[in-house]
Amino acid sequence: LESRLRELAYLNRKIRIHMTDTRELDENNEPYRKEFYSEGGIVEFVEMLDQSAGRNSLIPKVLFVEGLDPDTNVSVEVAMNYNDSYNEHIYSYVNNINTIEGGTHVAGFRRALTRVFKSYGDKNGLFEKAKVEIEGDDFREGLSSIISVKVPEPQFEGQTKTKLGNSEVMGVVDTTVSKVLVAYLEENPKDAKNIISKVILAAQARAAARKARE
């Protein structure tokens, strides 16, 4: 319960959640109490995940994306950070439900990420010296991210009903993330270079592993 309430506090910033367990009393005859509250929401969620796993950040602060699409009434919140690990850690939620199988919101996020970084790297000639083909997975190596969407009428797929199927959500997430990411890369060329360097290393390592297998 504590774990779930902590998660809900991150997903709904500035809301206080109180838990009282009256089953047992302590030496002062008081029940166990705990309060959950997050000022920074999913930004703090990403920071906590990276810190608890001992991952070091490649950029000064977690990037936060927020938007509401007036046509579909879908709201989007994304927090993302690049670190020195070699895996992607993406956690997604729809209406506070953990969509462990992902879905259209995750697909929209990945599509925006790949397109924006590829476009930026090509435009600034950052991939020319790499001498390897850059793939979508390379842009997500060392990425920690929380994707949280609020959807008025969610449609879930899969056996466990933990995969979002609403097609319109993909476009909303893609557009929202792209807009912020393009501006961020233009305004922070040093951070952009650090991330692209990590992407190139990922592509080179993958190419070397493939060559070794062959």
C-alpha cells in the first residue's frame, strides 16, 4: 500500500495522501501514520528512480513536458532524464494505472524522441563521424522516463488490460513531446551534444556486438 500511495503522490503532484494503520499501536499507543506528498511530481519520481539505482545524470536537470490537447481532452505529462546506464527505464501510466505493457502513449513518446534527435543530429552533422547506422533503440539507451496521460475514455488491450489502445493518444503525446524537445535541444546545445554522444556510443556498441556474433 505504501508503495502504491507513494506512486500516486508522484503522479498527482501537490496532493497530500495520509495513511493510518490502526491494526497495531506503538509504545506511545499511537497507530502507524505516514504522509505522502510530492511538490515536483513525476520529475521527483524520475530523480528518485535514478538515485536509488545509483545512476548518474548526463544533463543538469530532468526535462519536463506538459500539455493538454483541446480536441481529445487528453492531458500529457512526461519527465525524462539521460544517465550513464546502458538500459532504458520507461514507466507509463494512464489515469494513474501502471500500463506495464505500454501502448499508444509510449509509442508516441518513442516516435517523437527518435525523430527529434535524429533530425537535430543530422542538421548539426553530429552523426557523420559515427560511421554506424543509428537506430531507434540507440536514442533510448540510458533514458529514464515517466509517461503519465489522462484519457477520458481509455481503451485497454492485452490479456492483463495494461496496454493502451487509443490511437489518438499517440499523436497527442508525439506532438507535445516534440515541441518541448526541439526547443530544449536548440537552447541547450551542450546537453544535446552529451546525449547524442551517448547515442553514438550505443550504436557503435550494438554494431560491434553484431559483428562479433557474425
